Amino acid sequence: MSTTKVGIIGTGFIGPAHVEALRRLGSVEVLAVAERGDELAAAKAAQLSIPKSYGDYKALLADPEIEVVHNCTPNHLHFEVNRDILAAGKHVVSEKPLAMNSTESRELVRLAQAAGVTHAINFNYRFMPLVQQARQMCAKGDLGRVLAVHGSYLQDWLLLATDWNWRLVPEMSGDSRAVADIGSHLCDIVQHITGLKIVRLMADLQTIHPQRMRPKVQVETYGGKMLTPDQLEAVDIKTEDYASILVEFDNGCHGVLTVNQCAAGRKNRLFYEIDGEKCALSWDQERPNELWIGRRDAPNQVLMKDPSLLYPEVREYAHYPGGHNEAYPDGPKNLFRNVYGFIRGERPGGDFSTFVDGHNEIAICDAVLASGRAKQWVDVTY
Ligand code: NAI
Ligand code: SOE
């Protein structure tokens, strides 16, 4: 059976994670990478055992062998690179956020639909087994009506004023930082599970470090802990480290979502709790094999991931027996399985996050910024 040939643009932190997840599918061959310049591209290709390398992503797009392209570049390049992938007629898997604002993301949805190719966005946390189980429990009425939702996404990798990354630079990351970077996953996951849509919100945004120390040398994501004071310079910070967002869903229920990239001890704690009239659900990405089910008239339960205990339609998201834990790298693998299955005509589609979902999240982000400025409730304009 022939393999689907893929090119990856950007090979920092997440690019290699895409490569690894794709290789675990078996039916996909990562044929080429593109990076900033020939030397870096060749070095990354050698490191990842990828046959072809391009120092300019446009050369990768001109390669007739490449059928699908993954955009793993920093945020400010997402619009331009996604647009060029679509113009080249290739299928596209983009990293989040889809673009820098909703004008750009709306245009990408239009271009993707006009191009008639498959388009996907890496809302990876959706595709973990117990997140899919929670979604099915909501869809099947196990919770009854959803009454309220709260969630948070907490990290500590930007806790100190000496922590630095391109995500702190609005020209590279966008006018929102914590909300666009991790709030995007949080908003997506609670809407995906409940099937509800956020329609109004009120946001409180805080920049905990109005000034940070920027390295005079370049550092990779999560790589700045070893720098000495003489290698740093002071820079004003304009984007939020922290946000709390009151939200209203389209069924009228309310919720609150908090993000903080200065939360000591929390590494990548994406957490939600959904209160239904029959039971509640909660899940923590740092303990992804446990789903808490809260009950009023019976003892609470912790469902440990085990294919035999999941709804039949969820079992394909769990690849190992109970007690054999699945985690972060398995989300993208499941997403890519669904995307490539559709591209190869082996799956019906409708089971992966698309540019439409990417645009919806940016519309929420735009509303968060508008609400933060106006200090009042605003409607989300999709
Ligand atoms: P990074 O800074 O570690 O890597 C970015 C890479 O893109 C670097 O290797 C850089 O040299 C390359 N690059 C920059 N300009 C380029 C160009 N013109 N052509 C080709 N390559 C270019 O950043 P990281 O952490 O990998 O993030 C990249 C994107 O992935 C971000 O948008 C981020 O939001 C998203 N991301 C998503 C994750 C998820 O769980 N879904 C996890 C981590 C990142
Ligand atoms: C950094 O905050 C980051 O790598 C995000 O960019 C990802 O989207 C998130 O999944 C993990 O944290």
C-alpha cells in the first residue's frame, strides 16, 4: 500500500512531535522539512532522519511529491504559510492559533473551502481517550442538561521575569498571549465536550510581569533556564500572563475559564469541570488516564482509562489496555489518524478539528481582547 507523503514546516518544539506522531501511523512518510535557511533545514532533516530538506518553505510547497503539509511555525507565520499551502493545492494541518486575528482566520477558512483540500488544526487535547469519553457522555445525556462549566489552563514556564520566549513578543505571537496560546485549547475542549458554543464573555486580563529580561542570544521554547544576568536585557511586556474569562454558552449556562502562565508547580495543567444536572465530570491533562465523575446520590467515581470501560465509539482512541497509560503524544496521533484516514478515503471525516474550529477560537480571542479593554461583557462575533 502506498504511503501519503508529508512535509513539515518548522522543526522547533512541536514540529518533531508531529513527525513522531505521523510515523506511528504507519501509512504516512515524512519526506521533507523546511526551516529558516539551508543549513538549519539540513541539520534538522539529518537529526530526524528525513530524506529532503528545504531552506525556504516555498521550495517545499513546490515539491510535487508532497501531498500534505504541517505548519509548525510561530504564530505570526501561520496566516502566510497556511495561505501558501492552500494556494499550492496541498492538504494542510496547522498549529494553533490558526492566525493572528479573526480577519485572517476567516479568510483562511474561505481559502481552504475554495481550495477543496483537507484542512485541520492541532487541537490535540480533544483526541485523548477520556476527553472523547466525556464528549460521548454529554452527547448521550449521561450528564443531563449542562448547568455550569469551569476550567483552567495553568503553566509555570513563564513564572519568572527572566523567562523568555517569542510568545512574549506581540509581533510574533499576537495581541493576546496566554489566551491565544493556551486559552485556545481550553475554550476548544470545553466546547468540544459539551457541544455548546461560547456566545458572550467578560474578560479580566493581567500582565503579571510588565517588564521581563530578554536574552541577548536566541533560546528555544522552554530553553532559557541556564542564562546568566549579563546575557539579559529589560523589555516591556504588553500581553497577558493571566486571564479569567466569564463565559455564557448558547444554552444559557455560564462558566469561568482561567489561564495563567505564572502558576508555580503547574507544568501543563489543562483542567475542566462540567456540572450536569445528573452528574459532573472533571479531567486534568497532567493525569490524563483518570476521569472523575461526581454524583449527589451515589459515591463519586474515577474512571481509569481502559478500552473495555469506554463507550464503543471511543475505544479507537485508546491503544493500550487499562493501566498502560496514554498521554500527550497520543492526542496528535489520534487526530492525524482521523485526518489522514479521511485524506486516504478510509474514514468518513467529521471527526477532526478544522480551520473552522481554529477560526471560532480566534473569534473568542478577539472578543476577550475587546472585553479586556472595555471592561464589560461582549458578544463573540464568529
Ligand atoms: P519553536 O520556536 O520551538 O519552533 C518554531 C520553529 O519554526 C523553529 O524551529 C523556527 O526556526 C521555525 N521557523 C521560523 N520561521 C520559519 C520559516 N520562515 N520557515 C520555516 N521554519 C521557520 O516554537 P514551538 O513551540 O514549536 O511552536 C510552534 C507553533 O506550534 C506555535 O504556533 C505554537 O502555538 C504551536 N504549539 C502547539 C502545541 C500543541 O500542543 N498543539 C505545542 C507547542 C507549540
Ligand atoms: C506553551 O504554552 C505551549 O507549548 C503551547 O504553545 C501549546 O499549545 C500547549 O499545548 C503547551 O504549551
